[in-house]
Amino acid sequence: MSSQHEFQPIGKRPGLGGDSFSTQRRIRVALDQEPGDLLITGGQVVNVFNRRVEPADIVIADGRIAGVGCYLWRASRTLSASGLVILPGLIDAHMHLESTLLTPAELSRLIVPLGTTTVISDSHEVANVMGVRGIDMLAAASEGLPLDLFFMASSCVPATEWEDAGGLLGPAEVATLLSRPSVLGLAEVMDIPAVLAAGHDVLAKVEMALSARTVVDGHAAGLSGRELIAYAAAGIRSDHESTTVAEARAKCALGMLVQVREGSSAQNLGALLPLLAAGELDDSWCLVTDDIFPNDLKHHGHIDGLLRRVVAGGVSPASAVRHASYVPARHYGLVDRGALAPGYRADLVLVEDLTQFRVNTVIKGGKIAARGGQCLDYGPSPRLDRENTVHLAPLDETAFRLPLAAETCPVIEIVPDQIITRRTSRSVRRVDGDWAFDPERDVLMIASIERHRASGRIGLGLVSGFGLTCDGALGSSVAHDSHNLIIAGTNPRDMLVCARALAAQGGGFVAAAAGHVQAILPLPVAGLLSLGDADKVCRQLEDVNRAAHALGCPLAAPFGTLSFLALPVIPELRITTQGLFDVTDQRFLTLID
Amino acid sequence: MSSQHEFQPIGKRPGLGGDSFSTQRRIRVALDQEPGDLLITGGQVVNVFNRRVEPADIVIADGRIAGVGCYLWRASRTLSASGLVILPGLIDAHMHLESTLLTPAELSRLIVPLGTTTVISDSHEVANVMGVRGIDMLAAASEGLPLDLFFMASSCVPATEWEDAGGLLGPAEVATLLSRPSVLGLAEVMDIPAVLAAGHDVLAKVEMALSARTVVDGHAAGLSGRELIAYAAAGIRSDHESTTVAEARAKCALGMLVQVREGSSAQNLGALLPLLAAGELDDSWCLVTDDIFPNDLKHHGHIDGLLRRVVAGGVSPASAVRHASYVPARHYGLVDRGALAPGYRADLVLVEDLTQFRVNTVIKGGKIAARGGQCLDYGPSPRLDRENTVHLAPLDETAFRLPLAAETCPVIEIVPDQIITRRTSRSVRRVDGDWAFDPERDVLMIASIERHRASGRIGLGLVSGFGLTCDGALGSSVAHDSHNLIIAGTNPRDMLVCARALAAQGGGFVAAAAGHVQAILPLPVAGLLSLGDADKVCRQLEDVNRAAHALGCPLAAPFGTLSFLALPVIPELRITTQGLFDVTDQRFLTLID
């Protein structure tokens, strides 16, 4: 039909519409005029529209649901769901994929068997390293997976002007990303001061996203009152930073989708659950993980695990499912998914019951993708090419010499289980005018080494809280948000070993002692992601943690803690490639004066 | 900033985003760093997100809400809402604007004071007469009004292949319409047989709308079971044809928005209200009028009147308001409206209470648009040019000669207050082989005269139910869906008078007797809309009704009844320009054999 060729689809996202051919077949299958591809019989179906759970068969054609109900349908394959309950595929509406350390293919292999079929990622870690190219790389690496990976265009890359990031997403780059079919809007607007100052660039990005009829995610940490109103007035309509009932209530009242976050580092479900159970947020909430490590996914589950807790906390099962599927799908304009109804994408999760949500089978786009906790083979994984993004200027032990002006110095103090730090003042050991390790004092040297452009820039400072009692060093190429190398250690030799190992591997988590690498988790993709499978990554993560603990470190997740010490947007004191930065006073400190 | 110029907005609808300049100001106003334009103090505010009604001030800047809450704000103008309750502007999500007989400007003048600030019109009447040009004409005529008029691209123009319509909207024309900024999707897909037959053209239109990330409206009259499933499977996600609780339940379960219709001819609120009050449709319902006459709007109100009844029926006021504002706005992608929250368009309705919903003041885009039931002046109304679309071939009394093969004939039988008709068989009076009026028998001649292309095509038949006892005729240029002239009368002379009067006026409702026009309501715009104001139109409508009643017609709305007798998609018997059409058997009947 010629007219169709004249028609210019407006911002078509793959799969939001179908095509005439499959629609025709779907109608015929619904009418039982021809067999479908898959018929699921005998299950109980969760209906997210009327929140009922009722027996129904589901027939699927060309990857979409053709019919749901108590009718006789035929299909070339039948699957019994007798004794099982069927949910729409689960959605994690806000995740930084990079925190899992896994490639999209490996993440898929880990979470699809848990019932997650759609993830919306703000991949601002990879964007800080590689810019638009990094997000494009992840999008390409997610093609053909049984997990649909969507992205938000990261709004704050780099996070501040004090950052030596590898990538930059200005308004032009954000515009480029918004034109990508897998990008659903603007990612969490973290630069609250810029919004409240009505900053031109940040508002230009917001406007672009709204003009493109997409959504803008928020990050309204700690905001309340008039400032929260002003933040919402910018057009920002979601937030995952509510830690109290009062915050969540206030955000809901202003029309923001309350994304209840339960990840590895920040966990808010316990605090907000009573509000959900009381129905006080009405339709305005969903479940997200934000930052989650692979071992937590492995041991505690993903959205399935949160559903279990939400239902145990008093939310009706059908409502809980609605908020883990339909509500986020609708919010992000993913009108093809989130419900078990005719025309919807056939993303289905068969669970044993609505209390434990133990997943029996997962169907993605009409195909069985996982059974009994295992992903089925879906053909070759899309490849991620190894490309070393760790570029260091020549470096020797002298780089880690820290002259001190006095024996009492400003020190970054780690606050266990939180990403804030304290600025403290400590008396330290000084030898020949330079800082020197004292096992009695729990103070390490910390270095931030610019690694994107081999500029040789290195910032040095002191940190307390790693608790090392033996000589050694811990290093990481994951260092929010610029992801320069961050290395904490007792001596220049081991710190240099860490730096060289990270440069050689293209990134990772490393522990060194006695001049040798003790354990390493290589993260060769942008210095952020492993190329190994989930099991191997979990094992290597345990290895590096064990090596850190062997040096005396008592922290549960030493590399997680390390990775946040370079983030100059969160109080109080941080290390950057340009030196020690006081976030509260917005100025650099010196140790040498 | 150069980057903004490189950005191609994807299908930007005016006002979905704002612009950086006004966003900056909105933020500063929210923070009380500068005064807003309008501050509304002391009112109770209905929050559609958490369904609470709480005291709050609202500050507005550049047509949008900058702040809502109990904070001190400044503005160049202050309005006290003390003792009043503030709702978001009300939305009629499905209306055929033409049924009001009013221009957009006059409709606005009538319903904005009732609190309606957004109407989504399926203007398929004007499309049947003028095609795309007709919808463009109405869109142009709505610019600058305090009523936002959006359109759906009519999906079934002409309604069937048996129609002599003036306009045609094939897939190419639908594509053109979908590219218009004021078009929100595909209008009610009335051609159910085509959908169930998986017809290529209708599905092509559906696909276009879905690909453009817009919605597709349904018209699933009488559909149930497998057929309703197949209809939904096409991607159709709303319906306004539920007349029973069971129908509404079934549609909700399939993910369709149940548009509860309460218009002049079809009224379903009474039947569905218990379902709404019980919360059984959850979030899946809104309120629409479909077809409503101006006198009904004048006497019974618009969405405000429906809110009154919905709340009296047991729906909580805040929920009722949510379903008359936020729910339809979200369904149609109008993300800028439907709530009183920061960043939303400042469309506000100040009512006296949440039981009577008597409107005190209406604010549209931040400006006071109506007070105490009267629209405020908003500058010159956009003009609609007079263009006679009634084109008749030369016509004389012989055109209305109806030879009969027998004295017993098939006759269209009107079913009072319904738009279906019965096919009946009647013994009629025959003089010289032609039909002749007999005051004892309640049978009139009915003519459908092609009026778009002056083809001279005329179909004749017989109709029972108008109850004329004196000689005379009733004529109309509103005749669904093709809007040819339709004239019912006792004799050729008065029928010819009607035809000529309609041709002279460019359309209208007319009653003739004794060779003269007795009363006429001119509808010169496409033969469908008056250029008069609402009062005048109501008066003229009463005049023509009175003239019909003087001829003996007992029907409450004789011209409404007349206008549906040519619609060959609804059973059982209809008159078309090609003759009497049996809808059930899908064939033409003959009276002359």
C-alpha cells in the first residue's frame, strides 16, 4: 500500500506498534480461525487492570498475546500452567546496569530466570567513561537477548565541573541519545543545585526530553518543601530517593512516581512498605534497585524478591504485581507491555504462588526463556568488544609520595554502610616530611589517578575507615562518577602494583600486598563490566573481598566503599584527580602548604 | 545554544513540553525568588494523585502551575478561593463536536464556564463532508480559545462502501491527520466487521496510530467473548459503548479504558454507576458525552453535571475528579494537564463544593476564562468561513415520485429513543401506482439525496414513526455518517421545499408545510454547524422542533431521529442515496420490482 510509505512514523520505538501482518494473524488466532504459536492452559492469571486473579488460558501469536480468557484456542505448542499463577514480565524501572558488573547478556542470564523481562538503565557510569558511544555499545550488546534493556539519557555527565571524566553528555549528546529507539527519556537529574538555580544546560536537557514526549527521572535526595516543588516544577516526574514516609508522601502529592528503591547500598523498602500497604501512594509507586551487585541478585533475587516482601508487608498480590509491571510500563510509555491482555507483548512469568513468587517459567516475546531458574539458550550472545579504556601516563612509586605540611591533617572518614563521608582531622605519622603508614592509626593514602586521557594527573589524600593492619593496597577503576582509578594503600609499591594491574586489565577491582597482586576481578569493558559469567564474577568478587579482609579490612564491601570516595557531589570530603575536595565548602584542600 | 537547533523534536505536540525560558521562571517563582502571574489563595485543592482534598495555595507563571502547597508566594495578581474547592480543568475524552451544532468558539463559550477546558473530538461528521480539510478547518477555528480542542483521526470515513460521502479518509489521509499537532490518535474504530475480518486498510490505520505512539479508540458496540478479545488484540484500548455492567467489566479486564457515555441520545451512566462506585473498574474509566445537543449542555451541564451524578452515586469526589481529568489526560498522552501539580498547565476549576460542583471560576492556561457561568472575553473568535457544501443537481417534484410494486411494502420503523430501526412490512396507500400519504397510517416517504457532488442520485423509501398527521416535510443535512440530505414527508412539494431551503442555506434542519418553510435552523458550516451563538442555536432548534410537532410529530427530537435513518452500519433498515438498504442482510431492497 503506497500510503504507508508516505507515512513517517513519529519516533517509533521498536515494538510499540506491531505490524499489520502480525495484527491480522493475532485477530485470526483470537477468533480461533488459525492456531497460535503457544497456548498456556490451566493457570491463574493476574489481571493488572481490575486486580483480579482468575483462571484463564493465554494464546500467543508472533510474540504477542492474542487472547486471554476461558475459551478454546489452538496453538502449535501447548504449555500447562496448572497449579501456577501467571504474571506480566517484571520491570526494574531504575537500575544502573554497571553496578551489576555484568554484560547485558550475563545480566539477562541472571535475572530473566527471576522473572525480570525489562530493565530501564541509567548507564551513566559507562557514559562517564565513553560518552554516547558507551550507551550505544550497551544497547548493541543487548540486542536479541530475552531481556529488554532500555536506557535513560544520562543528564549529569560529568557529575560536576571538578571531574576528569572520559565522556561528556552536553545538550547535544543528550539530544543524540533521545533520538535512539531504546532511550525512554532523561535519566535522574542529580544536579539539584543546577535545577534550583534554573541552570540553562540542565533545563535545556529537560526540555528536550519533554519535547520528545519522553519522561524525566528525578533524584530528589533530601529535597523537601519549596525546593521539592521547584524541582517538580521543572517537569521531573519520578524519584527513587525517598528514605522516609514523609518524603514519599510529599513526592506522590506533587505527581512524582515514587520509585521504591531496594538495592545493595541503599535500601528503602522497609521504611516505605507501611505506606504502600496502606494504599497512601495510590497508583504512584513502583520498585527499583538503583545499584545492585551480582551476588545480591544471586542470593536475594531481583523484583521477584521485592514482590515477596511487598506482599508479606500487606500489599495485595495483584496490586504488587501491577506496580512491578503495568505502572512502570505506563510511566515510561512502554505501552506494549506490563499486562496480560490481548495485543500486549507476550512477556509472562509463571510463578508457584503469590506469596513466595518462586519462578517456574519465564516467557519472553512468546518464547520460553527460562525454566526452573535457568535461562534457556537463545543463540549466540551479542558480543562486547574488549577495548582498554584505562590510559595512564608513565607512573612510578614517586607518584605516591605525599608530603605533609603538618602531622595533623584533614582526613576522609568513611561512614560504614553509607555513601556520605565525614571530614575529620587526624594526627598521622610523618617520615622525612612525607606521610607514612602506621598500623595503629587506620589511615591510608588514597589516590585518584586520571585514566581516560593519560594526563598524568593524580590527586592524593588520606582516608580513615579501611582498617588495614598489614601492608597492602586496594584499587578500583569503578569510582563514581568519573571512574578514574582510585587506590587506597599503605605504601607506594603496592599502590603502584594496583595501578599497573588495573591498566593491564583495562580496569577491575584489585588487592595487592608485598609487591604482588593478591586477587583481581578484571572489568575490561570500560573499566566497569566483566566479560565473565555471573558465577565467575561473584566468585572473583568474593576473592578480592577476601584478599581485602586478609589485609585487615573489616568492611563488608570494601570496593563498594572505595568506589564512592571520588564522588564530589556528596558531602563531606572526597578525593579527585585534582586533590582533596571539600564538598560542603566547594573547595580543594591542601596537605602541603 | 547550537545543540538545541540540532535536536529534532519527535512529534512535538504544542505545550507538552514548555520551554527553557518559562521553566526557569517557574522554578524561580516556586522558590519565591520572583512573583508569579496569579496566586490563588485559601482554597481546598483536589489532588488526583493521592485523592486527598487539602488546603493549599496555587501560584501560576506563564500559564503553568509553579507551586501548590501551604507556602507564601507572591504574584502580580491574587485571587481568593476562600470557601471554594479547586479541581483540574475537566476533560471530555470523546465527543463528536458536530453534534453540538456549534462552532468551536461557541462550544467554548458554552462549556468553559462549566469547567471543561479540554475536549477530544472525533470530528468524523465534518470529515465525511470535507475530509482532512474539514478537521483542519475546525482545528484552525479552535486556536486561541480558552478550550483546548484535540482531535482523533477518524477511522471510518465513509462508514461503509454503500455511502456517498463528501470526504474520504483512507490510510494516506489518516497518516496526514496523525501528523497534525492537535491529533491524538485514531478515532473510534467503528467498522467492527473489518477488524474481525482483519481487514487490511483498517489495520493499516491502527498500525499507523500505534507506530506514531498514539492511541486507538474503540467502538465495540455489542461485542463480547472471543470477538471482543480479537477486537482488543488489534491494539484498540478504549470503548464508549458499554451499556451494561457485564460489558464494562469485560472491557476493563481486557485493558480497555471504559469511557462511560452520557450524551443526548445514548445514556449509560445510570447502568454503569454501581460499578464505578464499587471500584470494580479500578483506574480504567472516564466520562464522555459522545453526541450531545447544545440544549442538553445548556440545561444539564457537561462533565460538571456528570461529576455531580457520579458523586451522588457513591464515588468519592476526589476519585470522580481524577477520572474526569487525570485519567483521560494520561490515556491520551496529554501529560501537561489533568492535575494540580507543579509544571502542569494551569487549567483550574473553582467550584462551590464537591457535591453540586457548581462552577464559580474557570482558569485556562493561567488566565481567568469564566466567572459565574459566563465566559470572559478572550479577544476575537477565530472565524469559520461560510462555504456552501450542499451541491444538488437540478431537482423538481418528480424526484419524489415513489412507484410501488405492491400495496404491502418494506418500511423503516423508528424505535423511539434508540438509533436502531426495525424492518417492518406495511400496507400503504397507492394512487396511480405511486405511494401516497394516508394520515391514518403513519408512513412517510423518506429521501436520501446525494449533496456533495450534485450527482442527482436520490434514494427513496418509506418510514414509520414520525407520526405526521398534516401534510408537510422535515429535512436535514445532518444524516450520519455521509451527511447527504435526508427528507421525510407526506408529499413531493413540501419535500422539494425542504431540499431547496437546505441547498440555499448550505444545510440545516428544516420543516416545511403548504409549500413553505415553517422553520429552519441553518447549519452553513459543512451542513453541520451553525454560525450562531449557543442561545440562538438552541432557540432555532426549539423552533424547528415546534414546527415538527405542529405537523403531528410526537418525537422529542425529530431531527435527531431523522439524522440516523441514513446510517447503513446499524440494523435493521436504512435509506441511502442508492435506495433502501437492509443492514442485516447487507443488500438493497426494491419497492418497484
